[in-house]
Amino acid sequence: MNIKNITLRLRRFMLYAVIAINAAALVMACGESKAPSQADEAENTEAKAMLQGIWVDEDTDEPVFRVQGDTIYYPDSTSQPAYFRIVSDSLELGASHARYAIVKQSAHLFWFKNQAGDVLHLSKSDDEQALATDFVHDQPQVMVYTEVVKRDSVIMYHGERYHWYIAINPTKYKVVATTYNDDGVAVDNVYYDNIIHVSLFHGASQVYSRDFRKQQYEKLVPKQFLSQAVLGAMTYSHADGAGFHFSASLCKPDGATCYMIDNVISTDGQLKTTLVEH
């Protein structure tokens, strides 16, 4: 693969996340029951033993991951340790059991194909002691998807004064989101979900006040999507005969896929939610 320096840097960065699986997914991988076809397959212990050590990108000599036992560790502080197996000449990753064909493996070479069929070339480091400090982290960091946001406004509706208030608050509730990196390999990262508070006042009287969580939309969006989505935003849209419209977005953290929910608060404090688009 002929790659210029700038491309090599990007490829190195993406390789850091090649098989990053968060700690929650690691627990699932160890605790959940596997499908019979997967559980019954014998692991290639010889190939797993050869994979122990620190591996670098053949083109850049930059450290990519370190293998110890059945876990892979990464030099950057945000990538979570990854559970893995080698089964039937394939690298099997994490709780999803995603598999990538091994093209070539020896004591010092490890080549495997990504989802698109491209071959990633790694070689084992001859100086593990020098690179060992690159893999020392207290705890992998969890990525924060949004910061605290507070906003409010006064609107006139049928000659009456209304005041709405929105606060988006990050929580410690973790969301595991699976995407594919530029190398075509599944990547699981951990994000914090949000709780969004909405209040509506008519003059000094409170019409509505509630904390919104993504779980309340489980009847409007697919369960699998909801488990990997973050309640990322809530914005005031408009007012009409039905009431005051607030738009909520449920998105995967990469932003590629979203569901938009219309939350309508009536003047007597009743809430109605409708799926708008995705």
C-alpha cells in the first residue's frame, strides 16, 4: 500500500482505534452466552501465543497495540482494552464477535483484512521495553459527547407571555456506540448520555417541568439504535394550536444517523411526542 506521510499519520491514528472495545463491552463478552456455532469453535492457542507483545505499523514504526493474554491495549488514553480470540484463521473481536481474516501471521508479522478487504500490516517490536510506557494509563478515558448547555427565551402566544427554559446536562450514564473507522474495522467507544430538562412558564405560573431521557422514546425508535444513541439536543421550534414544539435529537455519537422527535407541550401542561424524521 503506497501511502504518503500525511496519510500514514491518519492511518496510524485510526489503527490506535482498530479494535477499541469499552470496558462494558468487555464485561459483556466475558459474561454473555455465545451462539453455539461460536462457542463450539476451538481457539487457535498457538496463533494467540504468537500475538503476545507490542505491535507497530510496518510503514511508520509507531506502536499500534499491545497484546497480553486475551486482551489488547492501546497507546492512546481514550481507547478501551479489547477482548479477542483467534478462531479459524480469523481475528474475533469483542462482544460482537466481529471477524477479520488473517492474511499472514508469524512470530514477527501480523497482517489481516478489514471489512473492505484491505490488508493492515503490523510487525512485532524488537524493543518492547522502550515502548512499554506508551501503554501505561490509569484508566481509559470516556469521551464526553456534549457540554452543559443552558438557554431560555420569552415568547408571546395569543397575546400572553410565556417563558421556556432548556438545560442539557451530561451524566455518568455510559453509551456504547459501534462505528467503522477509516480502516473498515468495527470500533466501540464509550460516551456519556445526557438528561435534558425543559420548563415552560405562563407568566409566573409553571405550565410544565420535566427531565427528558432517551428511554422515554423507546416506542418511537428501534431498540438496538436507542441502546447506542445519545440524547444530544433539545431546541424550541415554534408554537401553534397544539402547543409549544420542542425538537429532540437522538443520534449515534458519530452524527451519521439521527432520529428527530417533536415534543409538543400544550397550554395545560400535557405532552405529546411524535417521530419527525431520521
